[in-house]
Amino acid sequence: MIAQQTMAFFWGVCLLSLGWMTYGEASVSENLDKSIDELKAYYIKDDHELHNAHPVFLRALKDLRVNLEETEQNLLMSIIMDTYNRIFTRMENDSKDEATKEKLEHVKDHLEELQKNYFPGKSAELKTYAETLWAIKADDPVVQRKALFELKRVYREATQLRNLKNKERRRRQAKLTKKNQKS
């Protein structure tokens, strides 16, 4: 599991920086590396925009392993892979150069394969839920009244989830303590 987390982190860094990097099992294949380099040469003309202290994904990855649990890390990486897919699909649709379209498709295929094999899950479904919730009109009086009406049930659900999470954490800690005592 740690190997998958490490691979996920470094795949993200590799793809995010559109460069070549290896770490343990995670490496960019030679043909993918070549496609990325050719896309960089085609699209990146002005470097000062890349280094304006406003990264697109790197900030989300910065504390990935420190602040998030494994399931959260996988969900975040899956969402990042989905976002890359949307970006590259848009670039592909906007491009008039067939060779560039092919390279974008090649990179997308690798991202999709990586996501399918290492970050399976329900990120698309969760994204739909999140978008629906973000679209709620907080200034609508009817929405405000409905939200107030539903608050106790939502609060109870959140409390139950928190309690379940704490219970699981205590169970894991107890197992570790027993294991350490036996050693």
C-alpha cells in the first residue's frame, strides 16, 4: 500500500511538472516521456507564467501524505487525474495539429490507465455530488429554510461519521499497541 501511495505521489509530480522523474517503481515510460517533452515544446513558450507562485495542482499535492489519510489521498489523486483528462481533452479539441492531438491522446491514455489501475473508485460520482452541493444558492430564502429544516439530521449523520472514524482509529491504535507489546 505504501508503494502505491509513493507511486501515486510521484506520478502526480511527474505529470504535473510535465517532466521526467523516477522513484522506485514509478517512472514515466520512454514513449510517454517523449510525448510530454514534445507537448511542452509545442505549448510552453513563455516560462514566466509557469513560475508565478500559483501552481495548478502542486499546492494540493504538497502535504498529500502528511495531511490526508490513504483513502483521501487516493480520492484526491483520482480527482487530479480526472482534471488532467478534462484539460487534455480540451487541448485536444482546440488543437488543429494532428500530431499534437495524437500526443495528447497518448498522454490521456496513460493517465486513464494509471487512474484505472491505481485510483479506482467513485471520484466521478463524488464530483457530481460536490458540484451539486457547490451549486446550491445560499442566498435563496427557500434553500435557507430547507437547510435549517434538514440541519439536525445532517448534523447527526456528520457526528456518526466522526464517531465511526474515531472508533476505527482507536481500534487501529489498540492493534498496534498489542502488536508492540508482543514484540
